[in-house]
Amino acid sequence: MSDAATGRHEPADLAAALHRVFGFHAFRPNQEEIVRAIVSGRDVFAVMPTGGGKSLCYQLPAHLMAGTCIVVSPLISLMKDQVDAATATGLRAEFFNSSLHAAQRSAVLGRLAGGELDLLYVAPERFAMDSFLSRLAAVRLCLFAVDEAHCISEWGHDFRPDYLSLSRLVERFDGVPVAAFTATATRRVQQDIIERLRLREPFVVRASFNRPNLFYQVLPKEGVHRQVLSFVRRRKGESGIVYRTTRDSVESTAAYLADRGVHALPYHAGLHAETRKRNQEAFNRDEAEVIVATIAFGMGIDKSNVRFVVHADLPKNIEGYYQETGRAGRDGEPAHCLLLFGRGDIAKLRYFIDRIEDDTERAAATVKLREMAQYASVNACRRRQLLGYFGEAYDEANCGTCDVCAGQVEQVDATTEAQMVLSAIVRTGQRFGAGHVVDVVTGADTQKIRDYHHDRLKTYGVGKDRPKRFWRRVLDDLIAQQCLAVSGGQYPTLAVAPKGYEVLFGRESFHVLKRLEKPKPRRAAKVKPAVEGPLDYDEALFEELRALRTRLARERGVPPYIVFSDRTLHEMAAFVPATEPELRGITGVGEKKLAQYGQAFLDVLREWTQPKAGE
């Protein structure tokens, strides 16, 4: 039984509502506790990984509670998809932003005033407008849900000043609970968010940051366009994101892929707003395989079937990297996260960091870059490193889902090679960049070497039996493992750090990761399936169902994943339900979707089981 006045709901009520609205048979970790806290009137702060089901934590209470839930969403371009996804489950949802014309805005406000909305999505800057706050004060509200809450913290990786106006919520709406959600926050950022939003003794959830369905891999950057093309071609027909640092590199990479037969589109802040919107919608609707983008793309992306994320440049920090890789595999199916790592990226990012005027901000950015570079090169499980950054221990000896643990790389002693490089840096006065140091070690005949008489040094040519590419990797690893310090400026120079002297004088060994020519077989991701037993589905039937999904999505003007996720189609192709009750047992088939799409999918499934002519 439930008590609508007090917001108390028994477990059976919540489970029944979960199945009725969303078609899920059980809550994911932490969801039920968060929902229960919200419907009882408590403030909530929740750190949950991308794909962990944050939106359900406020959408289900919005269905259960009297009044409207106001959802703070950071990007106007995402709101329509968020509303479409909520509406597809039977929730009454609208968005209110500057993209609407006057008549549309009036209609939305009319539905809000009439109590006809479960959810209203708005941008954070609206809360700086007294006129908007006055409208909210005149209607019945059940909850404020703040998505991407890390944007309110100046210690976070994506601070946005317009989020600061949200600190007014508790003061202006004292009786309405506030729930803040983010996929990434260190404990320092967590405390800052709670204080800035003035949450009142919130129910705090810090979920596991582990995404076991994601495979993490790092490769040395060696011809980035060629590497990206090779990676994408091996995943033909799958959706993926390629992140680049600059607008120019986005354009050049997208053009390179498109010229070679990959349907890739660019996305960055320099494009016309209409072009950005069109490209994003093409990607969401599976009309484009790949979106090549700066970090302007991605926050709050709901597309569930992204099968890979490639970072073709080194991210600025681990928080951003974690959130961006988290856009892959939101449906719980396996996905691949590739990072291409090169020494030049560190220098480029340092160049921009050195131009930060605030000393504290500049120092913090430098530390975060060093942590990111260390992640890319140290000899340890990628998953353990990521979780450790967020203060979470990972006790498994082998995660099986990163290149280190899956046997794609091995640890190699490179102490002698490191000593050659360190010695060359010392003997040249610690005032030259990586390119010149490599030239010295490989015995290059350059004007600069002759001018400085570096061809007379003891270390000149000691590494001529190896290609320059090898020595650049050694330099990358020395920098990432804090054996070398990189100076600021447009032309950074290298100096030996204290740890580097320990290696140089033989008091400490130095190891690098070497990619195996024939990697060991990759272990399957440790993902607990939504149904018991292995999900062995018919791939041909899955393609039939996917084609139907695409057609239905186009008819309704929504992205395919809003109709059904890949996971739902995989279960259909595995179990081939023949009746409505059987289809209702498939994960993701709620009441509204069963009524809207059930018959069309059952027709395909039944036809598939019918004997063909001549059989």
C-alpha cells in the first residue's frame, strides 16, 4: 500500500511502478534507496556512473508524487531527446527554453500551471530570473532534480557560472526536496556541491565508479588519422564518438573518415547552431556512424548504444576522461574505450595551462594533467587506476577488461634506455626539447647538433639502432612517470626530476608497457546479464528488429534508442517472445511501449518463427 499524502511507498509499490512504467524487473544498485529518500521528502546527493540509471531516480518519483518535478538540464540541445525519452515511457514531460517560440512557451507554462506535467526540463540560467521563480512558486512542485551537478563546483572539471543561481532553490522553495546527480565527483567536489546547493542533511549515495562493460585501452599515437580509421573500420555499423582537442582537428578527422567511406560528422562550438543540431540528431538516429567532436559534445547524452569512444588526444584530466568514456555502453552491453597517447599532447595542454592567470587554478590544472598522463603510461590495471582516483578500491587481481589485464601489453624493463635519455638531457644542459634530445640519442646530423657540438657528447648516437619513434615513447613514459619535468612556454624544455635521478644513478628501475604483436584473447566483460544465463541471440533476427526500430523511430521523429535499447532487442532475439505477456517480460518493455510498439515487434518475431516455403 502507499500513502500519497506522506509519500511513503512500500517496496511492492515501487517495484510494480518500476515494471509498469519502465519495463524493468529490478532496480539497479542504489536506485531504490534514492527513490525512497526522495518520495519521503529528503534532499539527495548522488554520484552515479554514466549508465547507472540516474534519470530513473527522479523520473519514478515524478510519476509517484503529486506535483511537477523540475529538472535542471545543462544543454538546450539535449532537452528534446530527454523529453522524448520520458514521454515514450508514458510520463507527461515538456521542456522550456529559448528554442521555443512564444506560443509554444505559453502552452508549456499553461500545462505547468494546470498541473498537467510530471517533468519540466529547464536550463540553469532560468533560475537567475525572478519572473520564472515567481511562476514556479505559483504551482505545485514535488522535486528539483539537478543533473550534471558537478557544474556548480569550481573544483570540478566543468564549472559553469550559470549553475550558481541554483543556490537560491532551498531558500525560495523551502518545502520542496532537491536531488543533485553527477557521474563524476571527487570527495572535495562532492562537499562543495552539497554546500553550494545548501542541501539539508541529504541522503548521500556514492555509487561504484566501476563500469565493467567498458574495455579500456591505450595506444601510442602514431599517425592519428590512420589509427582512428583502422579502429572504426573494424566496428562497421556501430555507433561511436571520436574526441579531438581543437576545432581544426575535429574538422580534419571527420573529413578524413568521410573521404574513406565512414559516415562521420563534426561537432564543435564553432559550427552554426543549426549544423550542430543536425549533426547530433543524425548521430542519435543512427544515420551517422561516428561523431567527431570536442568536449562541447556529450554532456547528458542519452544515446544508449554507443559502442566505442576514442580519445585521439590526451584529455585534460581524469574526471573529463571518465565522463567521456562513460558515454559508451550506457545500455550495459560491452563497449570499447581507446586513448591515443603522445608526448606532443602534454606539451600542447601545458601551453594552454601556462596561460591561466589564476595561480591556484593553474597549479590545479597542472596536477590534473600529470595524473592523466600517468594513467596513460604506468604499468598497472587501467580500471584500478580510474577507481583509485575517485577513492574506490578495486581488489580483483585482474579486471580482464583493460589492455594491461587482458594481455595486450606487457611490462618491460627499460632502465638502460631511460638512463640513455636522462644522460643526454643532463649532458645537453637540461635546456632543450624532446625532439633535440631524440636527435642526440639517435645520432642525427642536424645543424642544431653541430652548432652546439652535441655530436661530441658521450651519449651521441647511443640509441641509433632504434627508431626515433621508440625513443619518443621512452620520453613519454619518463614524463608521465614523473622522471622528467616539462617547462612551460610554447617551446617546452626537459629537465630531470628527483625521481629521474634515482633511475639515472641506478637506484631505481624503470619499466614501460610494450604492446604484444599477438595479444592474448580478450576476456568477456564481467557484466551480470539482466536475465539468467548467457544471452546467445540470433544476429540475423536482431538486425530485423533493429531495422523495424529504425523505421518506427523515423515515423515518430525520435532517436531509435528511445523506441527500445539494443539490450531489449538482444533479449527479443534471444527468447523470441510470441505473445504480449511474453514480450512484457523482456527488459525495457513497459506498459506505454508495449501498447505503442508491441504489435509491430510481435509481428516480426512471429514471422521469424514461421516455417519458410520449402522447409
